[in-house]
Amino acid sequence: MAKKEGNNIFWVSFSDLMTSLFFIVLVLFVVTYVNNRNTIIAQDEQLQVYKEVEDSLMPLKNNSSFRYEDKYKRFLLNFEVKFKPSAFEIQEGNLENYAVTRAKVIDAGKKLKEVLDAVVRSAKEQNRVDGEKVSYLVIISGYASKLYNADTSPLGRKKEYELSYNRAYALSKFWKAQGIDFEEQAYGELIDLQLSGNGWGGVGRDQANEDNNQRFIIQIVPKISNRNL
């Protein structure tokens, strides 16, 4: 009898252990499932935002003022902007074909603002006014070519970076003077404008023709909250 009772106690204990392990595994499964489901939902939301951004930028891709570089995910002004040596202000005497270039720069700025206005309207309609889910980083980059300055010393490179930044700043200032303001209060915190000078650096430079490196590049980057991940 003692042996039989001992066996009964063993199986009761073993059954309790297996039941406890089952519940532990079940709880872990539920926790893992919920976390993965939340992650998948958050990723789907981000993919949806990226798709919305791509759709909203389509008018720029189809506009003659811009050229989209798919490899680098950025826009270039699709016309020549040829500054004279060390010049950066968009004004008479600083640019070749000034009148034509000025008109094209204004048209490009108006089109860019039209697209960003549509992006902001869409964001507000989807309750993204506070930028909790998505905001946009707009980068205006100026470049310089090696046509007029062969000085490759640190001081020479510094001057070219300063020159290219001054060109980006001059473009932003010129657009603002035309009523094309990418820092206006209507954007709230949805649009974050940054100016950049790439000097002789940056990817996608035209190594065969330095004349083509006097240019402006526009990048629009969505910044998506990951608080749900």
C-alpha cells in the first residue's frame, strides 16, 4: 500500500507541474502574440505613411522643374543654375541667363510649396497636427563645383562648403521673398526645414563634368514616430 500511495503522490505532483508549465507557456505565447501583433500593426501604419508620402510627392516627380533620382531618393532642380565664381545670391550679375533661371527657380519653389501644402492638409485631416505620427524633414542642399578653385587644402575645402551653404541659404531666402516660405506658422511642427552645404562632397556628383555640380538638391524625408513599436 505504501508503494501505491507513493506512486499516486508522484503522479499528482507531476500533473500539477505539467499544468503549471502549460499555463506558463500559454502566458508566454499570449504575450509574444500581442507584442508581435502590435509590432506588425505599427509597421503596417508606417508603410501606409510611406505610401502616402510617395503618393503626395508624385506631382513633383511629374513636374518639369524637378528631376527625381530614384537611386538617392531625392529631387534635383531640372535646369542649370550656373553661378559665377564665388557667387551665391540669386540676383542679377551672379548667374548666367539670370532672367530665365530666376523664373524657373520661382516656378520650382511654387510647385514645391504646393506639394508640401497638400502634405500638411492630409496630415491635419488624419489628426497628425501635433506631428505625433509623422512630420517631414525638408532639406535644401547647395553644391559647389571645382571649376574655379583648385585649392584642395582644408582651408580651400572649407570655403567651398561655406559657398555651397550660402547658396542653399540664398535659395531659401529668395523663395521667401517671393512668398514661398517653408517655415510659415501654418506648417506648425509638421515641416522641419534644414539648409545644407555639401561643398565638393555628396553622392551622385557628375565626375565627368564639374559644371553640372553647381546645383540644388531637395530632399523630403518623413519622420515617423516609433512609440508603438
